[in-house]
Amino acid sequence: MENSNYDVIVLGGGPAGLTAGIYLARAKAKALIIDSGIIGGQTILTHEIANYPGIENTSGYMLANTMKKQAESFGCTIKSNAKVEQLNINDSEKSIRLSTGEVFTSKAIILATGGRSRMLGVKGEKQFKGMGISYCATCDGDFFTGKEIIVVGGGNSALEEAVSLTKYASKVTIIHQFDHFQAFQHAIDEAKANKKIDFIMESKITEFRGEGGLREVEIEHIPSGEKSTKAIDGVFIFIGYEAQTELLHDSAVKLNEWKEVIVDATMQTNIEGVYAAGDSLAKRYRQITTAVADGTIAALSAIEYINKK
């Protein structure tokens, strides 16, 4: 197939990538966003967005869709559900080859590959994934209407999603490995005030069991080592994200020990003309607002770079 050349290619269509696309296209740069899945990234899995400045009462899906339409309205090209087979970012001309045979080249590239839900990594988890185990309340909450479920985690996502799941479930039990939560106080207060929510602290799930679907979990009380079994209809796991940087593992892009991309203040990696933004970065806080900020800086830096070429 004929090659297509762009000023900047953005790899990833979450909030960071979409924001970069908006800024690039608005600056009249020829920009392409490529995403391996549905445009919107992890944002589309969020039931409610409550802390995005200037926007109230919207879902993650709606916010992502608005960003997508905005990027396209400025002239940004977007390709979703695209599998990248080869990535060359070490040369002055960057190139990406898709499984379809299409090849795209550019002067600069922005890596916004995002993250994915982290798994517990215990026995039975892979077996019952999608058969009682979920990582998305928005996607699967309705399947557990009138049933008892467990939520694993102690951060903002875990507590907020536990509250949202009470709209469906008859009872929600939060299991957390520590004796305290890592969430903001308002999220903790809301969860504790909900009569449908119970708590099992200083504990962890050590095994998922069932026939044809998840039926029970084995729970270990960490301080004592005592184990117990709890019958359950479903488990939702919210223990954070891990960077989706597999495409970069064999590249020259510098990653930290957790395979997160290292950048400077301009979002540039250790390779000239290669920038990164969003949840794949080595950073402490991962919010939609921080991803949007990263995407803005990466796009402005890329524009400055290509203008010098």
C-alpha cells in the first residue's frame, strides 16, 4: 500500500493522545492518531467524571467522544482498532507499519499508549476473567443486578466504583490489603456512609474458584495468615494500572524499572523528535487532567520541533 506521510503521529487515542491531536491539528500540523482499540482509552470505562474542570454530570465515554469530535473537526485523522506490527522511532523519519500493511511516516511522534488495569496475579484470575471477574464497573455492573459482589482495592477508583456498583448489586464487600485507604477523604466518607457496603481490611484474595463461572474466593487475613472462603457472584478489581509500553521494550526509548516512559519537562524522551504523554509516563499522579496537560505539552513541543526541521 502507498505510504502516508504526516507531520506528527500520535500513538494512542486516550485523553493525552486526543488532546495532542487537537493542539496539533489546530496549529495546522498534519496529524494522525492511531489506537489499538476504541478511541478514548481507559476514560470510556469511567462511570462518572466529577472532577474535570468546567464539566459536570458526564461519563467518561461522553467526554472522550467530545474530545474525538473536536480533534476531527480541526482536521486530525484518527484510526482506531489498528494493530501496530512495526515501530521505527530511532531514525530522523519515524515510521509505523500496521497489520493491514499500511505504513505511516512522520517527522515526530507522540507516544500516548496509556495503561491497563493491573491484575492480582493469583490462581483462577485468568480462568474467571469475564466469567465473574471484571475490571470495569461501567461495562459489567448491570450483569450483577441483585447479586453480591466484591471490590478489591483501596484507592479512589475502588471506592468510587464500589459506590456506583451499589446501584446494581444487593451488597458490595470491599477487600483491601491495608488497615487504611489511599483514597481522598470524600471518597472514603461516601463509601462508609453507604449501607450496602461492607469492608474486609488487611486481607487479600488468594484464589478464585468455581465451576462454569466464579462461585467463591479464598481470602487471607494478612496479619494472622488465617484463610477463609466467601461465596460470591462477582469480583471487581481496581488496584491501579500498568503502562502499555510493550511496543517500546525493544526500542531505544528509555524506560524505568516499571517499564514506564521517562521524559523531560517538554515531554521529550531520550530520542530526538519522540515525545510521550499520559498514563504510560513515569509519574506519580494519573488523572484525566494530568493526561490532558501532558498531551498539550507534548503537542506544543512537537510543533516547535517540526517547525525547526
